[in-house]
Amino acid sequence: MNFPFYIARRYLFSKKSHNAINIISGISVCGVALATLAMVCTLSVFNGFQEMVATLFTAFDPQLKITSTTGKVFDTKDPLILSIRQLPEIEVCTETLEEYAMVQYKDRQTMAVIKGVEDNFKELTSIEQILIGSGEFILHDMLVNYGIMGGEMTSILGTGIQFIDPLQIYAPKRGGRVNVANPANAFNTDYIFSPGVIFAVNQQPYDSNYILTSLSFAREIFDYDTEASAIELKLKKGTSLKSTKQKIRNILGEGYLVQDRYEQQADVFRIMEIEKLISYLFLTFILAIACFNVIGSLSMLILDKKKDVVTLRNMGADQKLIARIFLFEGRMISFFGAFAGILLGVLLCFLQQQFGLITLGGSGAFLLDAYPVQMHLNDILLIFITVIVVGFLAVWYPVRYFSKRLLK
């Protein structure tokens, strides 16, 4: 066994001549453990919120989305696009068309994103899980087209879930010019009716802007034939998302953009990652402050073991070996603190996942009753390495200084 490590282990667990040193050593371990526990719990809560937001978008966004890099729309009869439909990894493929239009209901008006989708859209996403109302997901029948609005838009237009009068849609004609004498001729006008349901993604960009309707209606009112703004895909179970995305990119080339759900909402998840990073940095700073307890504990231990150091010197130990003994002491305090903090943090996160010990409050005002928690192995490893590195750096210079000055 390494001699400095052996002596340091004895010093850590043996009783000192002054009981206060044992207490301070215990406080040092607890301080590091609590800082570590805070890092584990905080980062896990950020992961939980990120997973929760991802599940909300899952109900509306597809697994993969293909868009053009050179314009708003592209021809779906492109041979490259047709070849994507034949891939064995694809379970559902649907064409979508999104454009802004003005929507009027009685005396209220607003701008909305009209998203035309095919009938298999409910198979592509989990849209039926976020529908509210007594009706059903239907886009058109033999007589009329239907529109499914976001929850906030119903408040803006004052329609309610089941509106009787149709929504009037105004879309500018492609390539048309505005006639000052009769500006209404510059717009295509049509109507959509209520299917008795609305959707609620609980995300403002969707709930206050989008109206889902049939693809044929969208193409007609926006003057398109076979064009689409996106091809949305759902993969078969067991299919690798990463490899399939790369395969589609290789087929389509640089003319098309292929995005997964996280890339479709890159801004939202980037903000969450930045918040998580800032929290990690603040907690690392708190950890560094907690390591000052370790420095105090080692300083008192060095003073307490003066006689032992004299004995070791008489036996031939040099200053470097003696410094290594107390360095190992500080490192073991950091290690045990990190281990205990991670163990307690994982246990607390597990209990939160199972029983929801810490609630959000608000009497049902939130989507969840308790704080969401999701532990990631990468975060646990990052925290452990951070605690060890900060602990080692915190004791290196003070131990060398005190062992050299106080024992000289």
C-alpha cells in the first residue's frame, strides 16, 4: 500500500487529540456532500423540465421534418422526395403546408398560421392526446373543411370550443396586385367549420397561432398544387433516429434540411441548456466555498500531528512525502463527500420520481403536481469529476504552504 495514503487513512479515521478536529473533519465531509447533493438534484430537475417540454412538443412535432433550404415550399413530386417515402424505416409520411392568413370570426380578427395536413396526421403525432372537446379529429368531409384551433386562439377570437358560425379565412393571392378600388379581389377567401375540438400544447407559439386543417384546403386558398412546406415523418419502432436522419440527409443532399424534434425547437432547448449550465457554474462556486472547510480541517490536523511529523522526519521522510500525506487526507475528504452526496442525491431524486415529495403548488395551475426529475449518467459523472477536481485543487496549495511553514 502507498505509504502516504496509509498514513492519511489512519489520520482520517483515527481519533485526534482534540475532539474538535474530528468534528471539523466531519463537517468538511458533510459540506462537500451537501454541495454535491445540490448539484445532483438541481441538474436532475432541469433534465426533468426538459423532458417534460419535449413530451409536449411530441404531440405536435414529428420525429423528423424535411424542409427546403432554398424557399418556403418545394414540389412533393421531386424524385428525391418520392424516394424517401419508399424507405423501409418510414412508418408514416405526411405532407404539410404552412402559411400565414387572416382569420375572422364575427367582429374579431387575428393573424394565424394555417397548417394544412393530410388525414394521417393523427397517426404521425399524438395530437389526439391534447385535444379538448366532445368532437373528434376530422379535417374535412364531402361538404366542408374543418379547422382545429389552439386553445389561446379561441380566446382571442371568442369562438369557444364549439363555434357555430364558420371562420372566414383571407389569404393574399400569389402574384396578385392590390386593386385600390377593390382590395378584396387581391385575397382568396374561404370558410372552415368547427369539428368540436381544439388542441392545447401548452406552448404559446402553437396555442395562440396555429389552426390545423386539411392539406387540400390549404393548397387551394394559398394557390398551390403539389407543393408543400414540409414532409413530416414517423419512424418504425426500433429504428435508429440518428442513423435514419443521416441516411435521409445523404439522399436529399444540401437542398433539404432534415431535423429531429430537438432541432425543430432548437431555441427552446438551447435556452434550457444555458440555464442548466449557469446553474452548474453557480453550484460549482458554492462547492469551492464548501472546500474551505476542508482547508481548515487540514490546517488543524497539521498542527495536531506535529509530533508525528517530527518522528517521520527522523525516520527519513522528506518535506514532499509529508505534504503528500496531508494531500491524500484532503482528497479522501473530497472523495467521501462526493460519494455520499451523489448517493444521497440519487436517492432523493428517486424518491421524488416515485412519490413527488416536493410539489409545485398552485392548486392545479401547473401541468405537473410535483417537480419533474430525470437523472442522466453523464451528469452524475460530470458532478463527480467536478467535485474531485475542485476538492483536489482547493487543498493543493494550502497543504503545501502549511506543511512547509507551520512545520518548519
